[in-house]
Amino acid sequence: MQTAWLPPCLRNCVCSTLLTQEANDLALRLAQQYTQHDDVIVLDHAYHGHLMSLIDISPYKFRKLAGQKEWVHVAPLPDTYRGIYREDHLNPGQAYADTVKDLIEEVHRKGRKISAFFAESLPSVGGQIILPQGYSTKVAEYVRSAGGVFVADEVQTGFGRVGSHFWAFQLQGEGFCPDIVTMGKPMGNGHPLACVATTVEIAEAFTANGVEYFNTFGGNPVSCAIGLAVLDVIENDDLRGNAIRVGAHLKDLLTKIQTRHQMIGEVRGVGLFVGLELVTDRERKTPATATAARVVKRLKEEDNICVSTDGPWESVVKFKPPMCFSMEDAELVVQCIDRILTGQLPRHISPQP
């Protein structure tokens, strides 16, 4: 596979194309085979897929099902809005990274070893979270010192969605690079296509045990042609530039209506990855779960606009629109949200006499 679209730190890597849900599963296997350790650190409320191996490392899922396995360890979500370290903290990135360091030490006291820190570059199901600066760099330092690897899940955020960079992990600075990167959904623009990129060293360790790895549909010419075509469209149609311009416009419009609606606690995001946190009390930051659900329902039923809720309390209205999302689209959706929060009916519906 051509790798010119990868950042310099991953261009001398090994890539494998496969089906979407298998990307994170393969990354987990790579990490455990390379390190010869089993334990994994994940972020609270994370979601990495619906295979059994991925439900095991997805607190969003396993807390509702079989529960937490002894080899899975959950670190605090680095949420600077309502988390344990907030915007007013001197260095939230370092503080949240130190919670991972403490967790590693706890794992070691139990006589166990870390294989990987596994996280989305921007936690989405966690509530459209923007990681504090420096967080990933310090976490990678701690994890690698413990013999583990850093896995960046770019399934939702990769391929230019953040606008300023092709990959969301690059927001942490030029000096940061994961050991394994997984990618999916946007890679095929709806076609089931995914990829894992890692170092030659990790890939060779994976095959050193003599167990052959193959994939029935992975690497097929149709999927590869689709993936290459998507890359061409991203480049030729300047979709990264569109994400920068439209995403900034969307955030600006949402910030403006925030002044009129006390229930909008925070507008956050980068590019076309934006979250609208709704609260019943701005000071206490009480989640407005019911209001968020009502906004999503009315947008769908009255305006044919599809968004969803996320976050631990389902209080974040999530914007992750198609990369071709326009200025006019942004203006329409914000106008509709403003109308709903104001308590108005849509123009085509008149109040009952």
C-alpha cells in the first residue's frame, strides 16, 4: 500500500488493509504479541468496537455487560470541562497523564505487566473530548518505560476530519507518534475498509511465532481502489481545508447562541469534530440528558437533520458530519438548534388552537 499519506514517523511502517472491526482487534493482538504482556490501559467510557475482544477494552460497553476483566485497567477520561482536572488547572495534560502513571504502578504492584495504552486520539463516545496538550506525549513515555506500546484509534477522527492535520494524534505536537495506529470508517467512505499501521519491529514480532496471519477480504483490489480514490478526493477537493473553514464557522455559530441559552455549557471541538455540552446548571455543570435527547429527536423529526448524543451522561450533542459539510449546512443546523432551545415550533407546524 502507498504510505505517502502517512506522517513521516509512520512512513517506514507496515500496513495491513482489512475489515473495519478487525483493525482494533489486530492492534490488540500486535501489542500483546510484541510485548508478551496481556494487560491494557483504556480511557473511561471508551468504545473500540463490537468484537468480544474489543468489548473487553471498551468501558462504555463492558460495564453494561460482563464487567471489567482483570487484565483491563481504566484511566480517567481527560475531560477538562467536567473531569477531575479542568481548564483552570495549571497543567491538565501532565495531571491526567500522571493518573496513567499511577495506574501502571498499581498494575505492577499486582505483579502484572502492561502491553498497551489504547485510546481514541479524540474520545468521541466519551463526549467529543479534546485531549489537553502534552497528554499523549507523557502517557507514551510512561507506557513505553513500562514495556508497553501506545495505540491510537483513528477510526472516527482520521483522514483529515480535524482539518489542520490528517490525523488527530498530530494535534499533540510534531514530536508525538504512536506505535500502532488503527483507521477505518472514513477510509472507504462507507465501504467496509480499515487499516492498521505499525513499525516493522512490531510487525515482525507478530509473525515470529510462525502463526500465519491472513484475511479473506483484506487487501482485495476493489477495496484498495476505493481507498485510493477516497485519498484523491480528500486532496483534490481540499476536504481538510473545508473542515477547517466550516468547522470554525460551526463552532462560532454555536458559541453565539450559547450567550442566549444558559443550558449550553460548552462548545468544543476541532475541524468537523464538534461537541455541544448541554447542562441544567452552568455552575454545577449538571448534565442535561433529557434536553440533549429532545434536541436530537426534534432535529430528526422536524428538520431531517441527524445528530446523536454522547458522553457519560448522553448530554453532549455530537457533530461529526460528512467532510463535504458546507457553510450553509452549518448555519441551518444551528438555526434549528436555536429554535428548539428557544421552545419554538418549526415554521411548517402551527400551534394547536
